[in-house]
Amino acid sequence: MVEPLAPLLPGGGLRRGSVIAVHGSMALLLALLSAATAQGAWAAVIGVGDLGIVAAAEAGVVVQRLALVPRPGSDPAPVAAALLDGVGLVALAGADRMSPGARRSLAARAWQRGSVLLPLGRWPGAEVALDCRAETWYGAEAGYGRLRSREVVVHAMGRGAAARLRTARLLLPGPGGPVAEVLADLAPSSRAVS
């Protein structure tokens, strides 16, 4: 797991068979996928039509190990269930619109197959919910330049070992990779845009 994300997750990583809800940031999802694909895991993203493969690669995701299903149809649950059978991490948009029974079925499938389900949005019963709040963008100067990094606050709350609220202030992306912890000497020197 990428070091700045480890304190937010039980056991310091993505535990096989777990459900980790990601809310508020595609960059946070990509940081999670980056860490896993770099270690040889396969990943799939379902229902995110605007996820660019170049953006994923720039975030550190090993795109040769990434399957995209941008339009899974009106019911993404069967697609997610099939992918959970053979893919280590499955991110799923639109899960908050699923019935409680469909959510329970997918969580059980992830547990049985030893995969990690990463629903984008709210997921009652998730082992951990990561809630990302944007704070400040860095990089753009007075009318020119490009945004290079975003400072965010991530709150992690869950059940069991993850029942205690944990918070981290991160840069997405970081200066040397997909994510970095905000430290006094790490704060970008470029102009901040709030």
C-alpha cells in the first residue's frame, strides 16, 4: 500500500475480501489502484465513463492490469459479480443506487473470492469508508500554468478494527507519485488556488 494511505486502512492495506467505499475523489481511487497494480494485482473500474487511461497512467496505475467497463448497462451488479470472480480489485460507480440485497450479494462475492470491492459513493456496511474533501489546488500562477496537485483531507471510518475515525491530510497527486502526506517541508511552493 502507498505509505500515506496505510494508516487509513485496517492492517495498513486493502484486505482481501473487504469492501472499501471511496467517496469524493477519483484521484483517491486511482491512488489505491496504483498501489495494488504496482504489486501485480489486476483491477477493474465499472461505470465511470469519463475515466481516462492516460490519467490513470499518470496517477501511477499499471494500465496493462486495468480493465474498464464504462457502460455496464442498467444493472452493473452482474458485471461486478463476474469481475469479482477473477479480478483482485473492482471499483464500482452507481453502487449507491443498488438495492440492499444486491449490495449484500456483491460484498459476499468479494469475501468468497478474496477480491476487494471499491464502491464509489456511500455503501452501508463497508469495512471502511474513505471520504475525501478537497481543500486547495496548487500549481496555477496568475492566469497561466497548470494545476499540479490538490491538498485534500481524507476521513476513514468503518466497523470492527476500523471503527475509530482516522484523518489524513494528503496531496493528490504528490510530488513524487500518486499520493503524499502533507508535511511542512512537502507543501508545494507554487501558488495555491482555493
